[in-house]
Amino acid sequence: MLNLLWLQSGGCGGCSMSLLNAESPNLLALLKSAGINLLWHPSLSEETGTEVVSILESILADETTLDLLCIEGAMLQGPHGTGKFHILGGTGIPMIHWVEKLAAKAAHTIAVGSCAAYGGMTAAGANTPDATGLQYDGEIAGGLLGDNYRSVSGHKVVNIAGCPVHPGWVTDMLVSIALDEHDDTQLDTFGRPRMYADHLVHHGCSRNEFYEYKASATSAGERGCMMEHMGCLGTQAHADCNTRPWNGGGSCTSGGYACINCTAPEFEEPGHPFTETPKVAGIPVGLPTDMPKAWFVALASLSKAATPERLKQNATSEQLIYPPTTHKRKP
């Protein structure tokens, strides 16, 4: 039986809410079948106050084994490096100090969500709370624990990035560790599990036909591709959101909202509104992954010239106007 401890710091709790939507099996059934004992979770556990502190102290005293340390939310180092923006209730000790001590006891340390991984939304703007991730500060390796940190079993922090995370990303990683199948080669450059980070949101997008012909939406709610005008970064975002749907069948793009690349470090500071595409000379600044600019311009021009009228009309409509035509049978 593996022991799992879940702590929250500078964040909204959205990753826990997303995790509760895990399906086939649900979260509690998965933990049971994987042989994982939930020591404590801020929302799911009954213990509070001194009871929680007792759990933490028993881990630090080596009385309780800590196999899985899951951290949700950014690490708040302010003000002035003291960490006092977040004091663990009833202890007088900053959360960052608890995390540092517990991480030194953990067989596996997991950052759940982009805030815990890189700082995320909590680090946006002036970053008054001096928010950082566990092993990254934005794109820069380091964070609270430092680039050289390794868990008791010799592993880097697993950065299950997302805002929020897909429940399947978390449950798959927990099962992988429970089966003793995890190693650091399964993580990408930014510490994300390659099971989802080796994919692009663009893969399986329901708007791909519009993308291929550069038939673009121009305002919210329209059916066309959202890359050219609406800020969609699905062709650059590392995630399997459209091949592994959310909540039984949805995703941002299928719901009509542009992908904001929330699994990437520093996604919270794109330098422009999320729903606008910055351009230079009419060409989107952020081109698809691995696509040379000259090729994109040439192919986009050809695609637009060949766009079927059906797609042109449907792209700027909120509903299907022109269905695909059916070839008439020969007499």
C-alpha cells in the first residue's frame, strides 16, 4: 500500500475539482484498486487542525512512509523570501518550509497543475507573492526545490502541467508509479509526462477541416478555425485534450474557446489577450510547431485559394449552414 499526501498552496483548487471528474474508474475507486492510501487531502479528508499536523509530523519523524507527495498550487516565497504569505494553519510555519521538508522524505514528488509546476497564474503580473513552481520558475529550472532535487527514489519532480489538469493525466501517473513503471525518461524537457505532452491539442481537433483550408472564425461562437484571429495555440500546445476528451466528450476548442496553451510554462503571460492572435504583416506570430514560416505562408495561400464555399460560409457561422454535398448518382 502506497501513502499519498496532497497539499495545496497558492492556487484556486481547480485541479482537485477537475480530478474529481475522473471517469472509468472514479478517483476513489482508482486509489483503492491501485493500492494507494490517501493520507490526507484538504477537500476530501476529515482530519483538520492538529490532526493534520500530526500526520505531517509523523512523516518527518519517519513513522509514516511518504510514497507520493502531490502539491497543488504555486509555492509562495514572499514577502522577501520568508514564505509568510502562506502559513500552514496552526503551525506558524510557512508552507514552503513544510514542502521542502516533506519533499526530502517523499519517494515521488508530483506538481499537480501549472501553478505547482511553473508558478502559473499565481505568478502572473507583478508576482507580488513571489510565486514559483516546485522545480521550475517559469521556463527556468530551479523553483523552490532546485534543479538538483531528486526524491528519495531518485526522481525529478513530475510536472503534471495544465490549468486545470485533465483528471486522466493525474490518475495515469499515479497508476504508473503504483506499478513501479515510472522513470524520468518518460518526462519531457519541462518535466511533463510524455503520455500527454508528446501530443498536440491540434491532434483530433473538431475544427481541423477548417484549419486545413484556413477557413477562420472571426468572432466568438463561430465554427471556423480559431488560430488565425482568435488566439488559438492548439497547434503548439503539448496536450492530448482532443484525443482524450474532458468530462466524457469535451475540450476547450470543441466548446468554442481558443486553446491558451495552459500546459506550457509562462502561458499566463502571452503578451496579448488570450483570444486575439498577434500578427506581423498579417501573418500570425505563433506558427504551428515545426512549421517554417515560408512554408506556412505558401501553404496558407494555396489552402485559402482552394477553400470550398461550404467551409467559407460555415466558418463564420455559429451553426452548420451548408452540409457536405452528395454526388448525384449517374442515371
